[in-house]
Amino acid sequence: MLIFCLLVVVIFSFTFDPGSEYTKEAAPGILWVAFTFSGMLGLNRTFSHEVDTGSIHGILLAPIDRGAIYLGKTIGSFIFMFIVEIFTLPFFIVLFDLNLENHFLQLVTIIFLATIGFVAVGTLFSAMTVHTKTRELMLPILLFPVMIPVILAAVNATGSILNLDEWSKILGWIRILVAFDLAFIVLSYLTFDFVVEE
Amino acid sequence: MERTTLLRKMQLIIGVLLFIGMLISLYNVFIMVPTEKKMGIVQRIFYFHVPSAMMSFLAFFTVAGFSIAFLVKRNLWYDRVAVICGEIGVLFTTIALITGSIWARPIWNTYWSWDARLTTFLILWFIYVAYLMLRDYVGEDERGARFAAVFAIIGTLDIPIVYFSIRWWRTLHPSPVIAGGEGSGLHPDMAYTLFFSMIVFVFLFLFLVIARLRVENSRMILAEIKRTHILSSN
């Protein structure tokens, strides 16, 4: 997942002349393409191991709330994806020759919030697509259209941060991210029962 | 068998009303209503564009409603209605997107712009195509119905967030002419034509739903006949 993410960043940095004026404008988009693609790789495998070996039945038999399984899986996916993102970030900054000054923490906040939204819905959908004929294809088809607000907010907020804009300019996007995160964690938590029942 | 005859009768009645209504509506749109001053003849596509867009919203709200009903009651007929409305919703969304593009070419000088409403509609289209694909690819009937219902609920709640996030980004679509702010408003003939066309589209919607329900009904009867036949031949 990490190597894939780094490769996407590297390949995209080949497509622009070094020091070209477009590099800076395209950088946020490239970063988030790398993150969403590698996140998708990770999410695809959230449930595949359990379903293939049949241990999903064991997990479902456990005398706990099914929502807890969902939250556990979500937190697990989140940690993986967040680590990959944090490791990719220095490479990204070096390869695209970006100057963040003291805005590094703001960028990490955006990545943190967007990743929560991404895995919250992604984990739920992953539990569905693992039962379809074309697992790897179906997840992006379901997830990408629903993810539009998150990706849009993340790319634009990242763009503002790279331009070293004021905090107030980013606040609107943060609001959208937080609203999305809250709405979809609650909704996925509630509907997860219907997805895993046998 | 009762359901079969009931559906056939309903389809016949609605079909006749739809046929008459469609003729009147076509007369209204192409002959009766005055041509808009600034946009000219192309504005007439408005009477197909707006009702299609409205019908796609109606269809998708029905999908969400029946999906929730299915998850609560577990009646497979609710799921059938949801899928049917999903299919018809995709159809109307496609019509709305195409007619909108045709209108936009002479008026905005471009087929497409990344405006909030256009983009939201495009995303809506993608979400419901994904919904139909998911329904198909799961295979098992009951499980597919559950998954599709959950996805429909998530997709429906996603639409307002998509809309607001894109509106933050940029917007160009003309502001709503019905119940809009100051300076908006329609010539009475235009309002009448639009209203009539809207009603005709509701009938078209109902007609399509009933036609599809008849197909589903026949499919269920066929499955029943197959089952009893296999049982009796053993």
C-alpha cells in the first residue's frame, strides 16, 4: 500500500516538468489521487480474508454488538491508511519542492479528517462488495461517487494550505469534512447490522 | 391472478390518460406557449428538462423510502419497487442531463460546466448506476436487496452534502424560476405549460413503474410455475 502510494506520487511528478508553474496547482490533486487509490487497495482487503477463510462467522457469533465490529474494522483501516499517508507526505513535499512553513499541522488535520470519512463509508461498502462477483471493481464504483464531498474538500483545503492561505479560508472545507465524518460514521454504524446479517 | 388483472387495468387507464395528456402537452410546448424573448426557440426544451429533473428526484426519494421500508418489513415487493424506481430514475436523470446540455450549448456557449446543480446531478447519476450494478452483482436475491437498500440510504443522504460542497466550489446554473427570489417568475402561459408538462411526466413515471411491475409479477408467476412443475414431475 505504501509503495503503491509512493509510486503514484512519483509517476505523477514525471508528468510535469520540474519547476513548471502547473506543478503547484496540480499537487493537491495528485496527493489525493495517490491517497484514495492506495486507500482503496487497503479497503478492498478489509473483509476478504475473513470471508475467504470463513472466520467471519466466528466474528459474527461473538456476543458483542455488531456495531463494535464495524468500529473496530474502521479504526484498523484508518490506522493503516493514516500511516501510509504520513509516510508519503515527506516524499511528496520533497518531490514537488513545496514550502509548507508552519502549515504542516494543518495539512495533517485535513488528512486526518478526510481519512476518517473515507474509511467510515469504505469499511461499510467493503463489507458489501466482498460478496459481489467483482470485488476489486465494485468498491471504487460504489465509493467514489459517495466520496466526492470528501475528495473535493480535501483537495481544495490542501490547495489553500499549499498557497499558505489564512486559516479562515480552510475552515469552510473543514466544516464539510466534519459534517460528512459525523453523518456517515453514525449512519454506517446503524446500517452495518443489515449488511452482515446472514 | 388478481394482482395481474389489477396491474393490467391500471396500466390501461394510465396509458390512455398519458396518451391524451402527452398530445396536449406537445401542443402546448410547440404551438401554444410564446417563445422566450432572450433565449429564443431553444428555451422550449425547458418544459422537458425541468419535469425530467423533478421526476428523477421523485424516483430517488421513492427508492430511499422503499429501501427503508424493505429493511424494516423485509417484504421483497418493497425491494422490487425500489429497484424499478432506481432504473426509471436513472432514465430521467439521463434525459435531464442530455436536454440540459442541448440547452446549455447555445445559451452558455458550452455543453457542460462544473456548476453545483449540474455536477450534483451527474454524481446522482453515478450513485444510482452504482446502485443498480450492486443489485445485479451480488447475485443472491435477499442479500442483494439488503445491500442495495443500505447503499440507497447512504447515497440519498450524500446528495445534499455533495450539493453544498460543490456550491462552495462554484456555481452558474440559473436560479430557480419557480418560487425563486425577486426578478424571477414565468409568463402565465409558460407556467401553465410547465405545470401541465409536469403532470404528464408524473403519469409517464407511473406508467413506467406499472409496466415494470407487470414484468416483475410475470417473473414471479413464472418462478412459481417452474417450482410446482419440478415438484410435481418428481
